[in-house]
Amino acid sequence: MKKEVAKKAKDKVVSWDKHLDKKYGLRGTVTRSEFETKSQTFILGELLKEEREKANLTQAEMAEKTGTKKSYISRIENGRADIQLSTLYRLIEQGLNRKLELTIH
Amino acid sequence: MKKEVAKKAKDKVVSWDKHLDKKYGLRGTVTRSEFETKSQTFILGELLKEEREKANLTQAEMAEKTGTKKSYISRIENGRADIQLSTLYRLIEQGLNRKLELTIH
DNA sequence: GGAAAAGTTCACTAATTAGTTAACTTTAAA
DNA sequence: TTTAAAGTTAACTAATTAGTGAACTTTTCC
């Protein structure tokens, strides 16, 4: 009996990737890629925020170093901006004194 | 004597990074970061071209898959475009069926 | 060498980011 | 609990990319 419950429960377990395949389509499709872009934008924002905090900078300080304003930094960190590569480089190099690496898997 | 020549020659050997420090300023400065962005844009174009060719696609085919035109693909591959992240994702995901990874070093 | 395919460049418009100010909300420290 | 600092959001303009057609150049291959 316990086993049966376990089995039923197991049927409902779905991998994240399969969930995404079903909800947004397979990788490489337009809808899936749109979803991926949005989540990557969000994750990148979090990453930038984390690194800024590690570097002990406020958004205002980060903005000053990169020649912009704190309101814009906030937008980026909150995943509300589809930024250009030059902007990303500026934030990482001038703002954090770090380097960005791009890899295609 | 041979040694002396070698010494003189050695004095003229300069590391690439030091050359860049001198010519464009240290990492994190505005001028250096502008240079870095330009070279990264160029390198990324090469990388995309290489991967497209590996995938046996023409620029026109790549354009079709990503919903744009071959003229635009050409511009990007030749480092003439400071593209948005969404554009980069589109090229890599819809065009190449691959995944992009961003890392901060 | 000639033709077809592939790639590049130019010129232009539409769409979107970058940049900014100001008001508002949240957080942290006294 | 008050206050100042930090962060968020909205609204707007200016600057730049995204998108496109067409002409031109280079490469490929018969």
C-alpha cells in the first residue's frame, strides 16, 4: 500500500526540462528561446547584484563607476532590461574590475 | 656578445597585457573597457561564424532560423554590431541549438 | 572563365535600450 | 520608532540596435 502511494507520487514527478519542453516547446523553438532569454536576464541580474554586494558597492557607487545612474542599475539587477553586450562589459569591467567570459555549449 | 644582443632584444619584449595597459589604460578604466568591448565583439563574431560553419549553415539559413536577414548576420559576424543579450541568445539557441554560458572571472 | 551561391556593405525606418529625474518604498542603524 | 541611506519604479527623451531591400563583391565549383 505504501508502495502504491509511492508509485502514484512518482508518476507526478516531472523533470524541470521536461516541464519546460511541454510548456514552452523544445530548445531551439521561438517560444522556448523567449522563455530562456527572460530567465537568463533574470539570473544575470541576480549574478550582477551578488557580485556588486561582494565588492561592497551600493547601486549608486556602481552607477558612478560605470557612468550611469542607480535607477538603471536597479532595473538591470531586477531583470527588467535586455541590455547590450557593451553595457554588460562596462558593468563587469569598470564596475567590478572583473572579466566576462562567454561560452557556447 | 651574443648574450648582449639577447639582452637588448629581451628589453623590447613586452607582454600583450602590458602593451594594453600602456596604450588603453589599466583594466577597469573607461578607455580600456571600450577597447575590451570592441575586441570582445570581434571575437564573438568570429566564434559565431565558426559555430555556424561547424553546423553547416549559410548566413541565409541562420537568418531564417532566427527570424532575421543574412545582412544582419554578416554584420554581427564581422563585429559591426553591439547586440542585445536577447539577440545573442536567439542566435545561439534558435540558430545553433546550443546554449550560452556567461561567467564572471 | 563563367555562373551561381554566399557573403558584405549601404541606406533607411521602426523598435528598443540607455540615460535621466523625481517620487516613492524598503532596509538598517541609532 | 525615527531617520538616513539604499533601492525601486514611472515617465520621458535621445541614442542605438534591429530589421530590411538592394546593389555589390567574393567564393565555389563546373
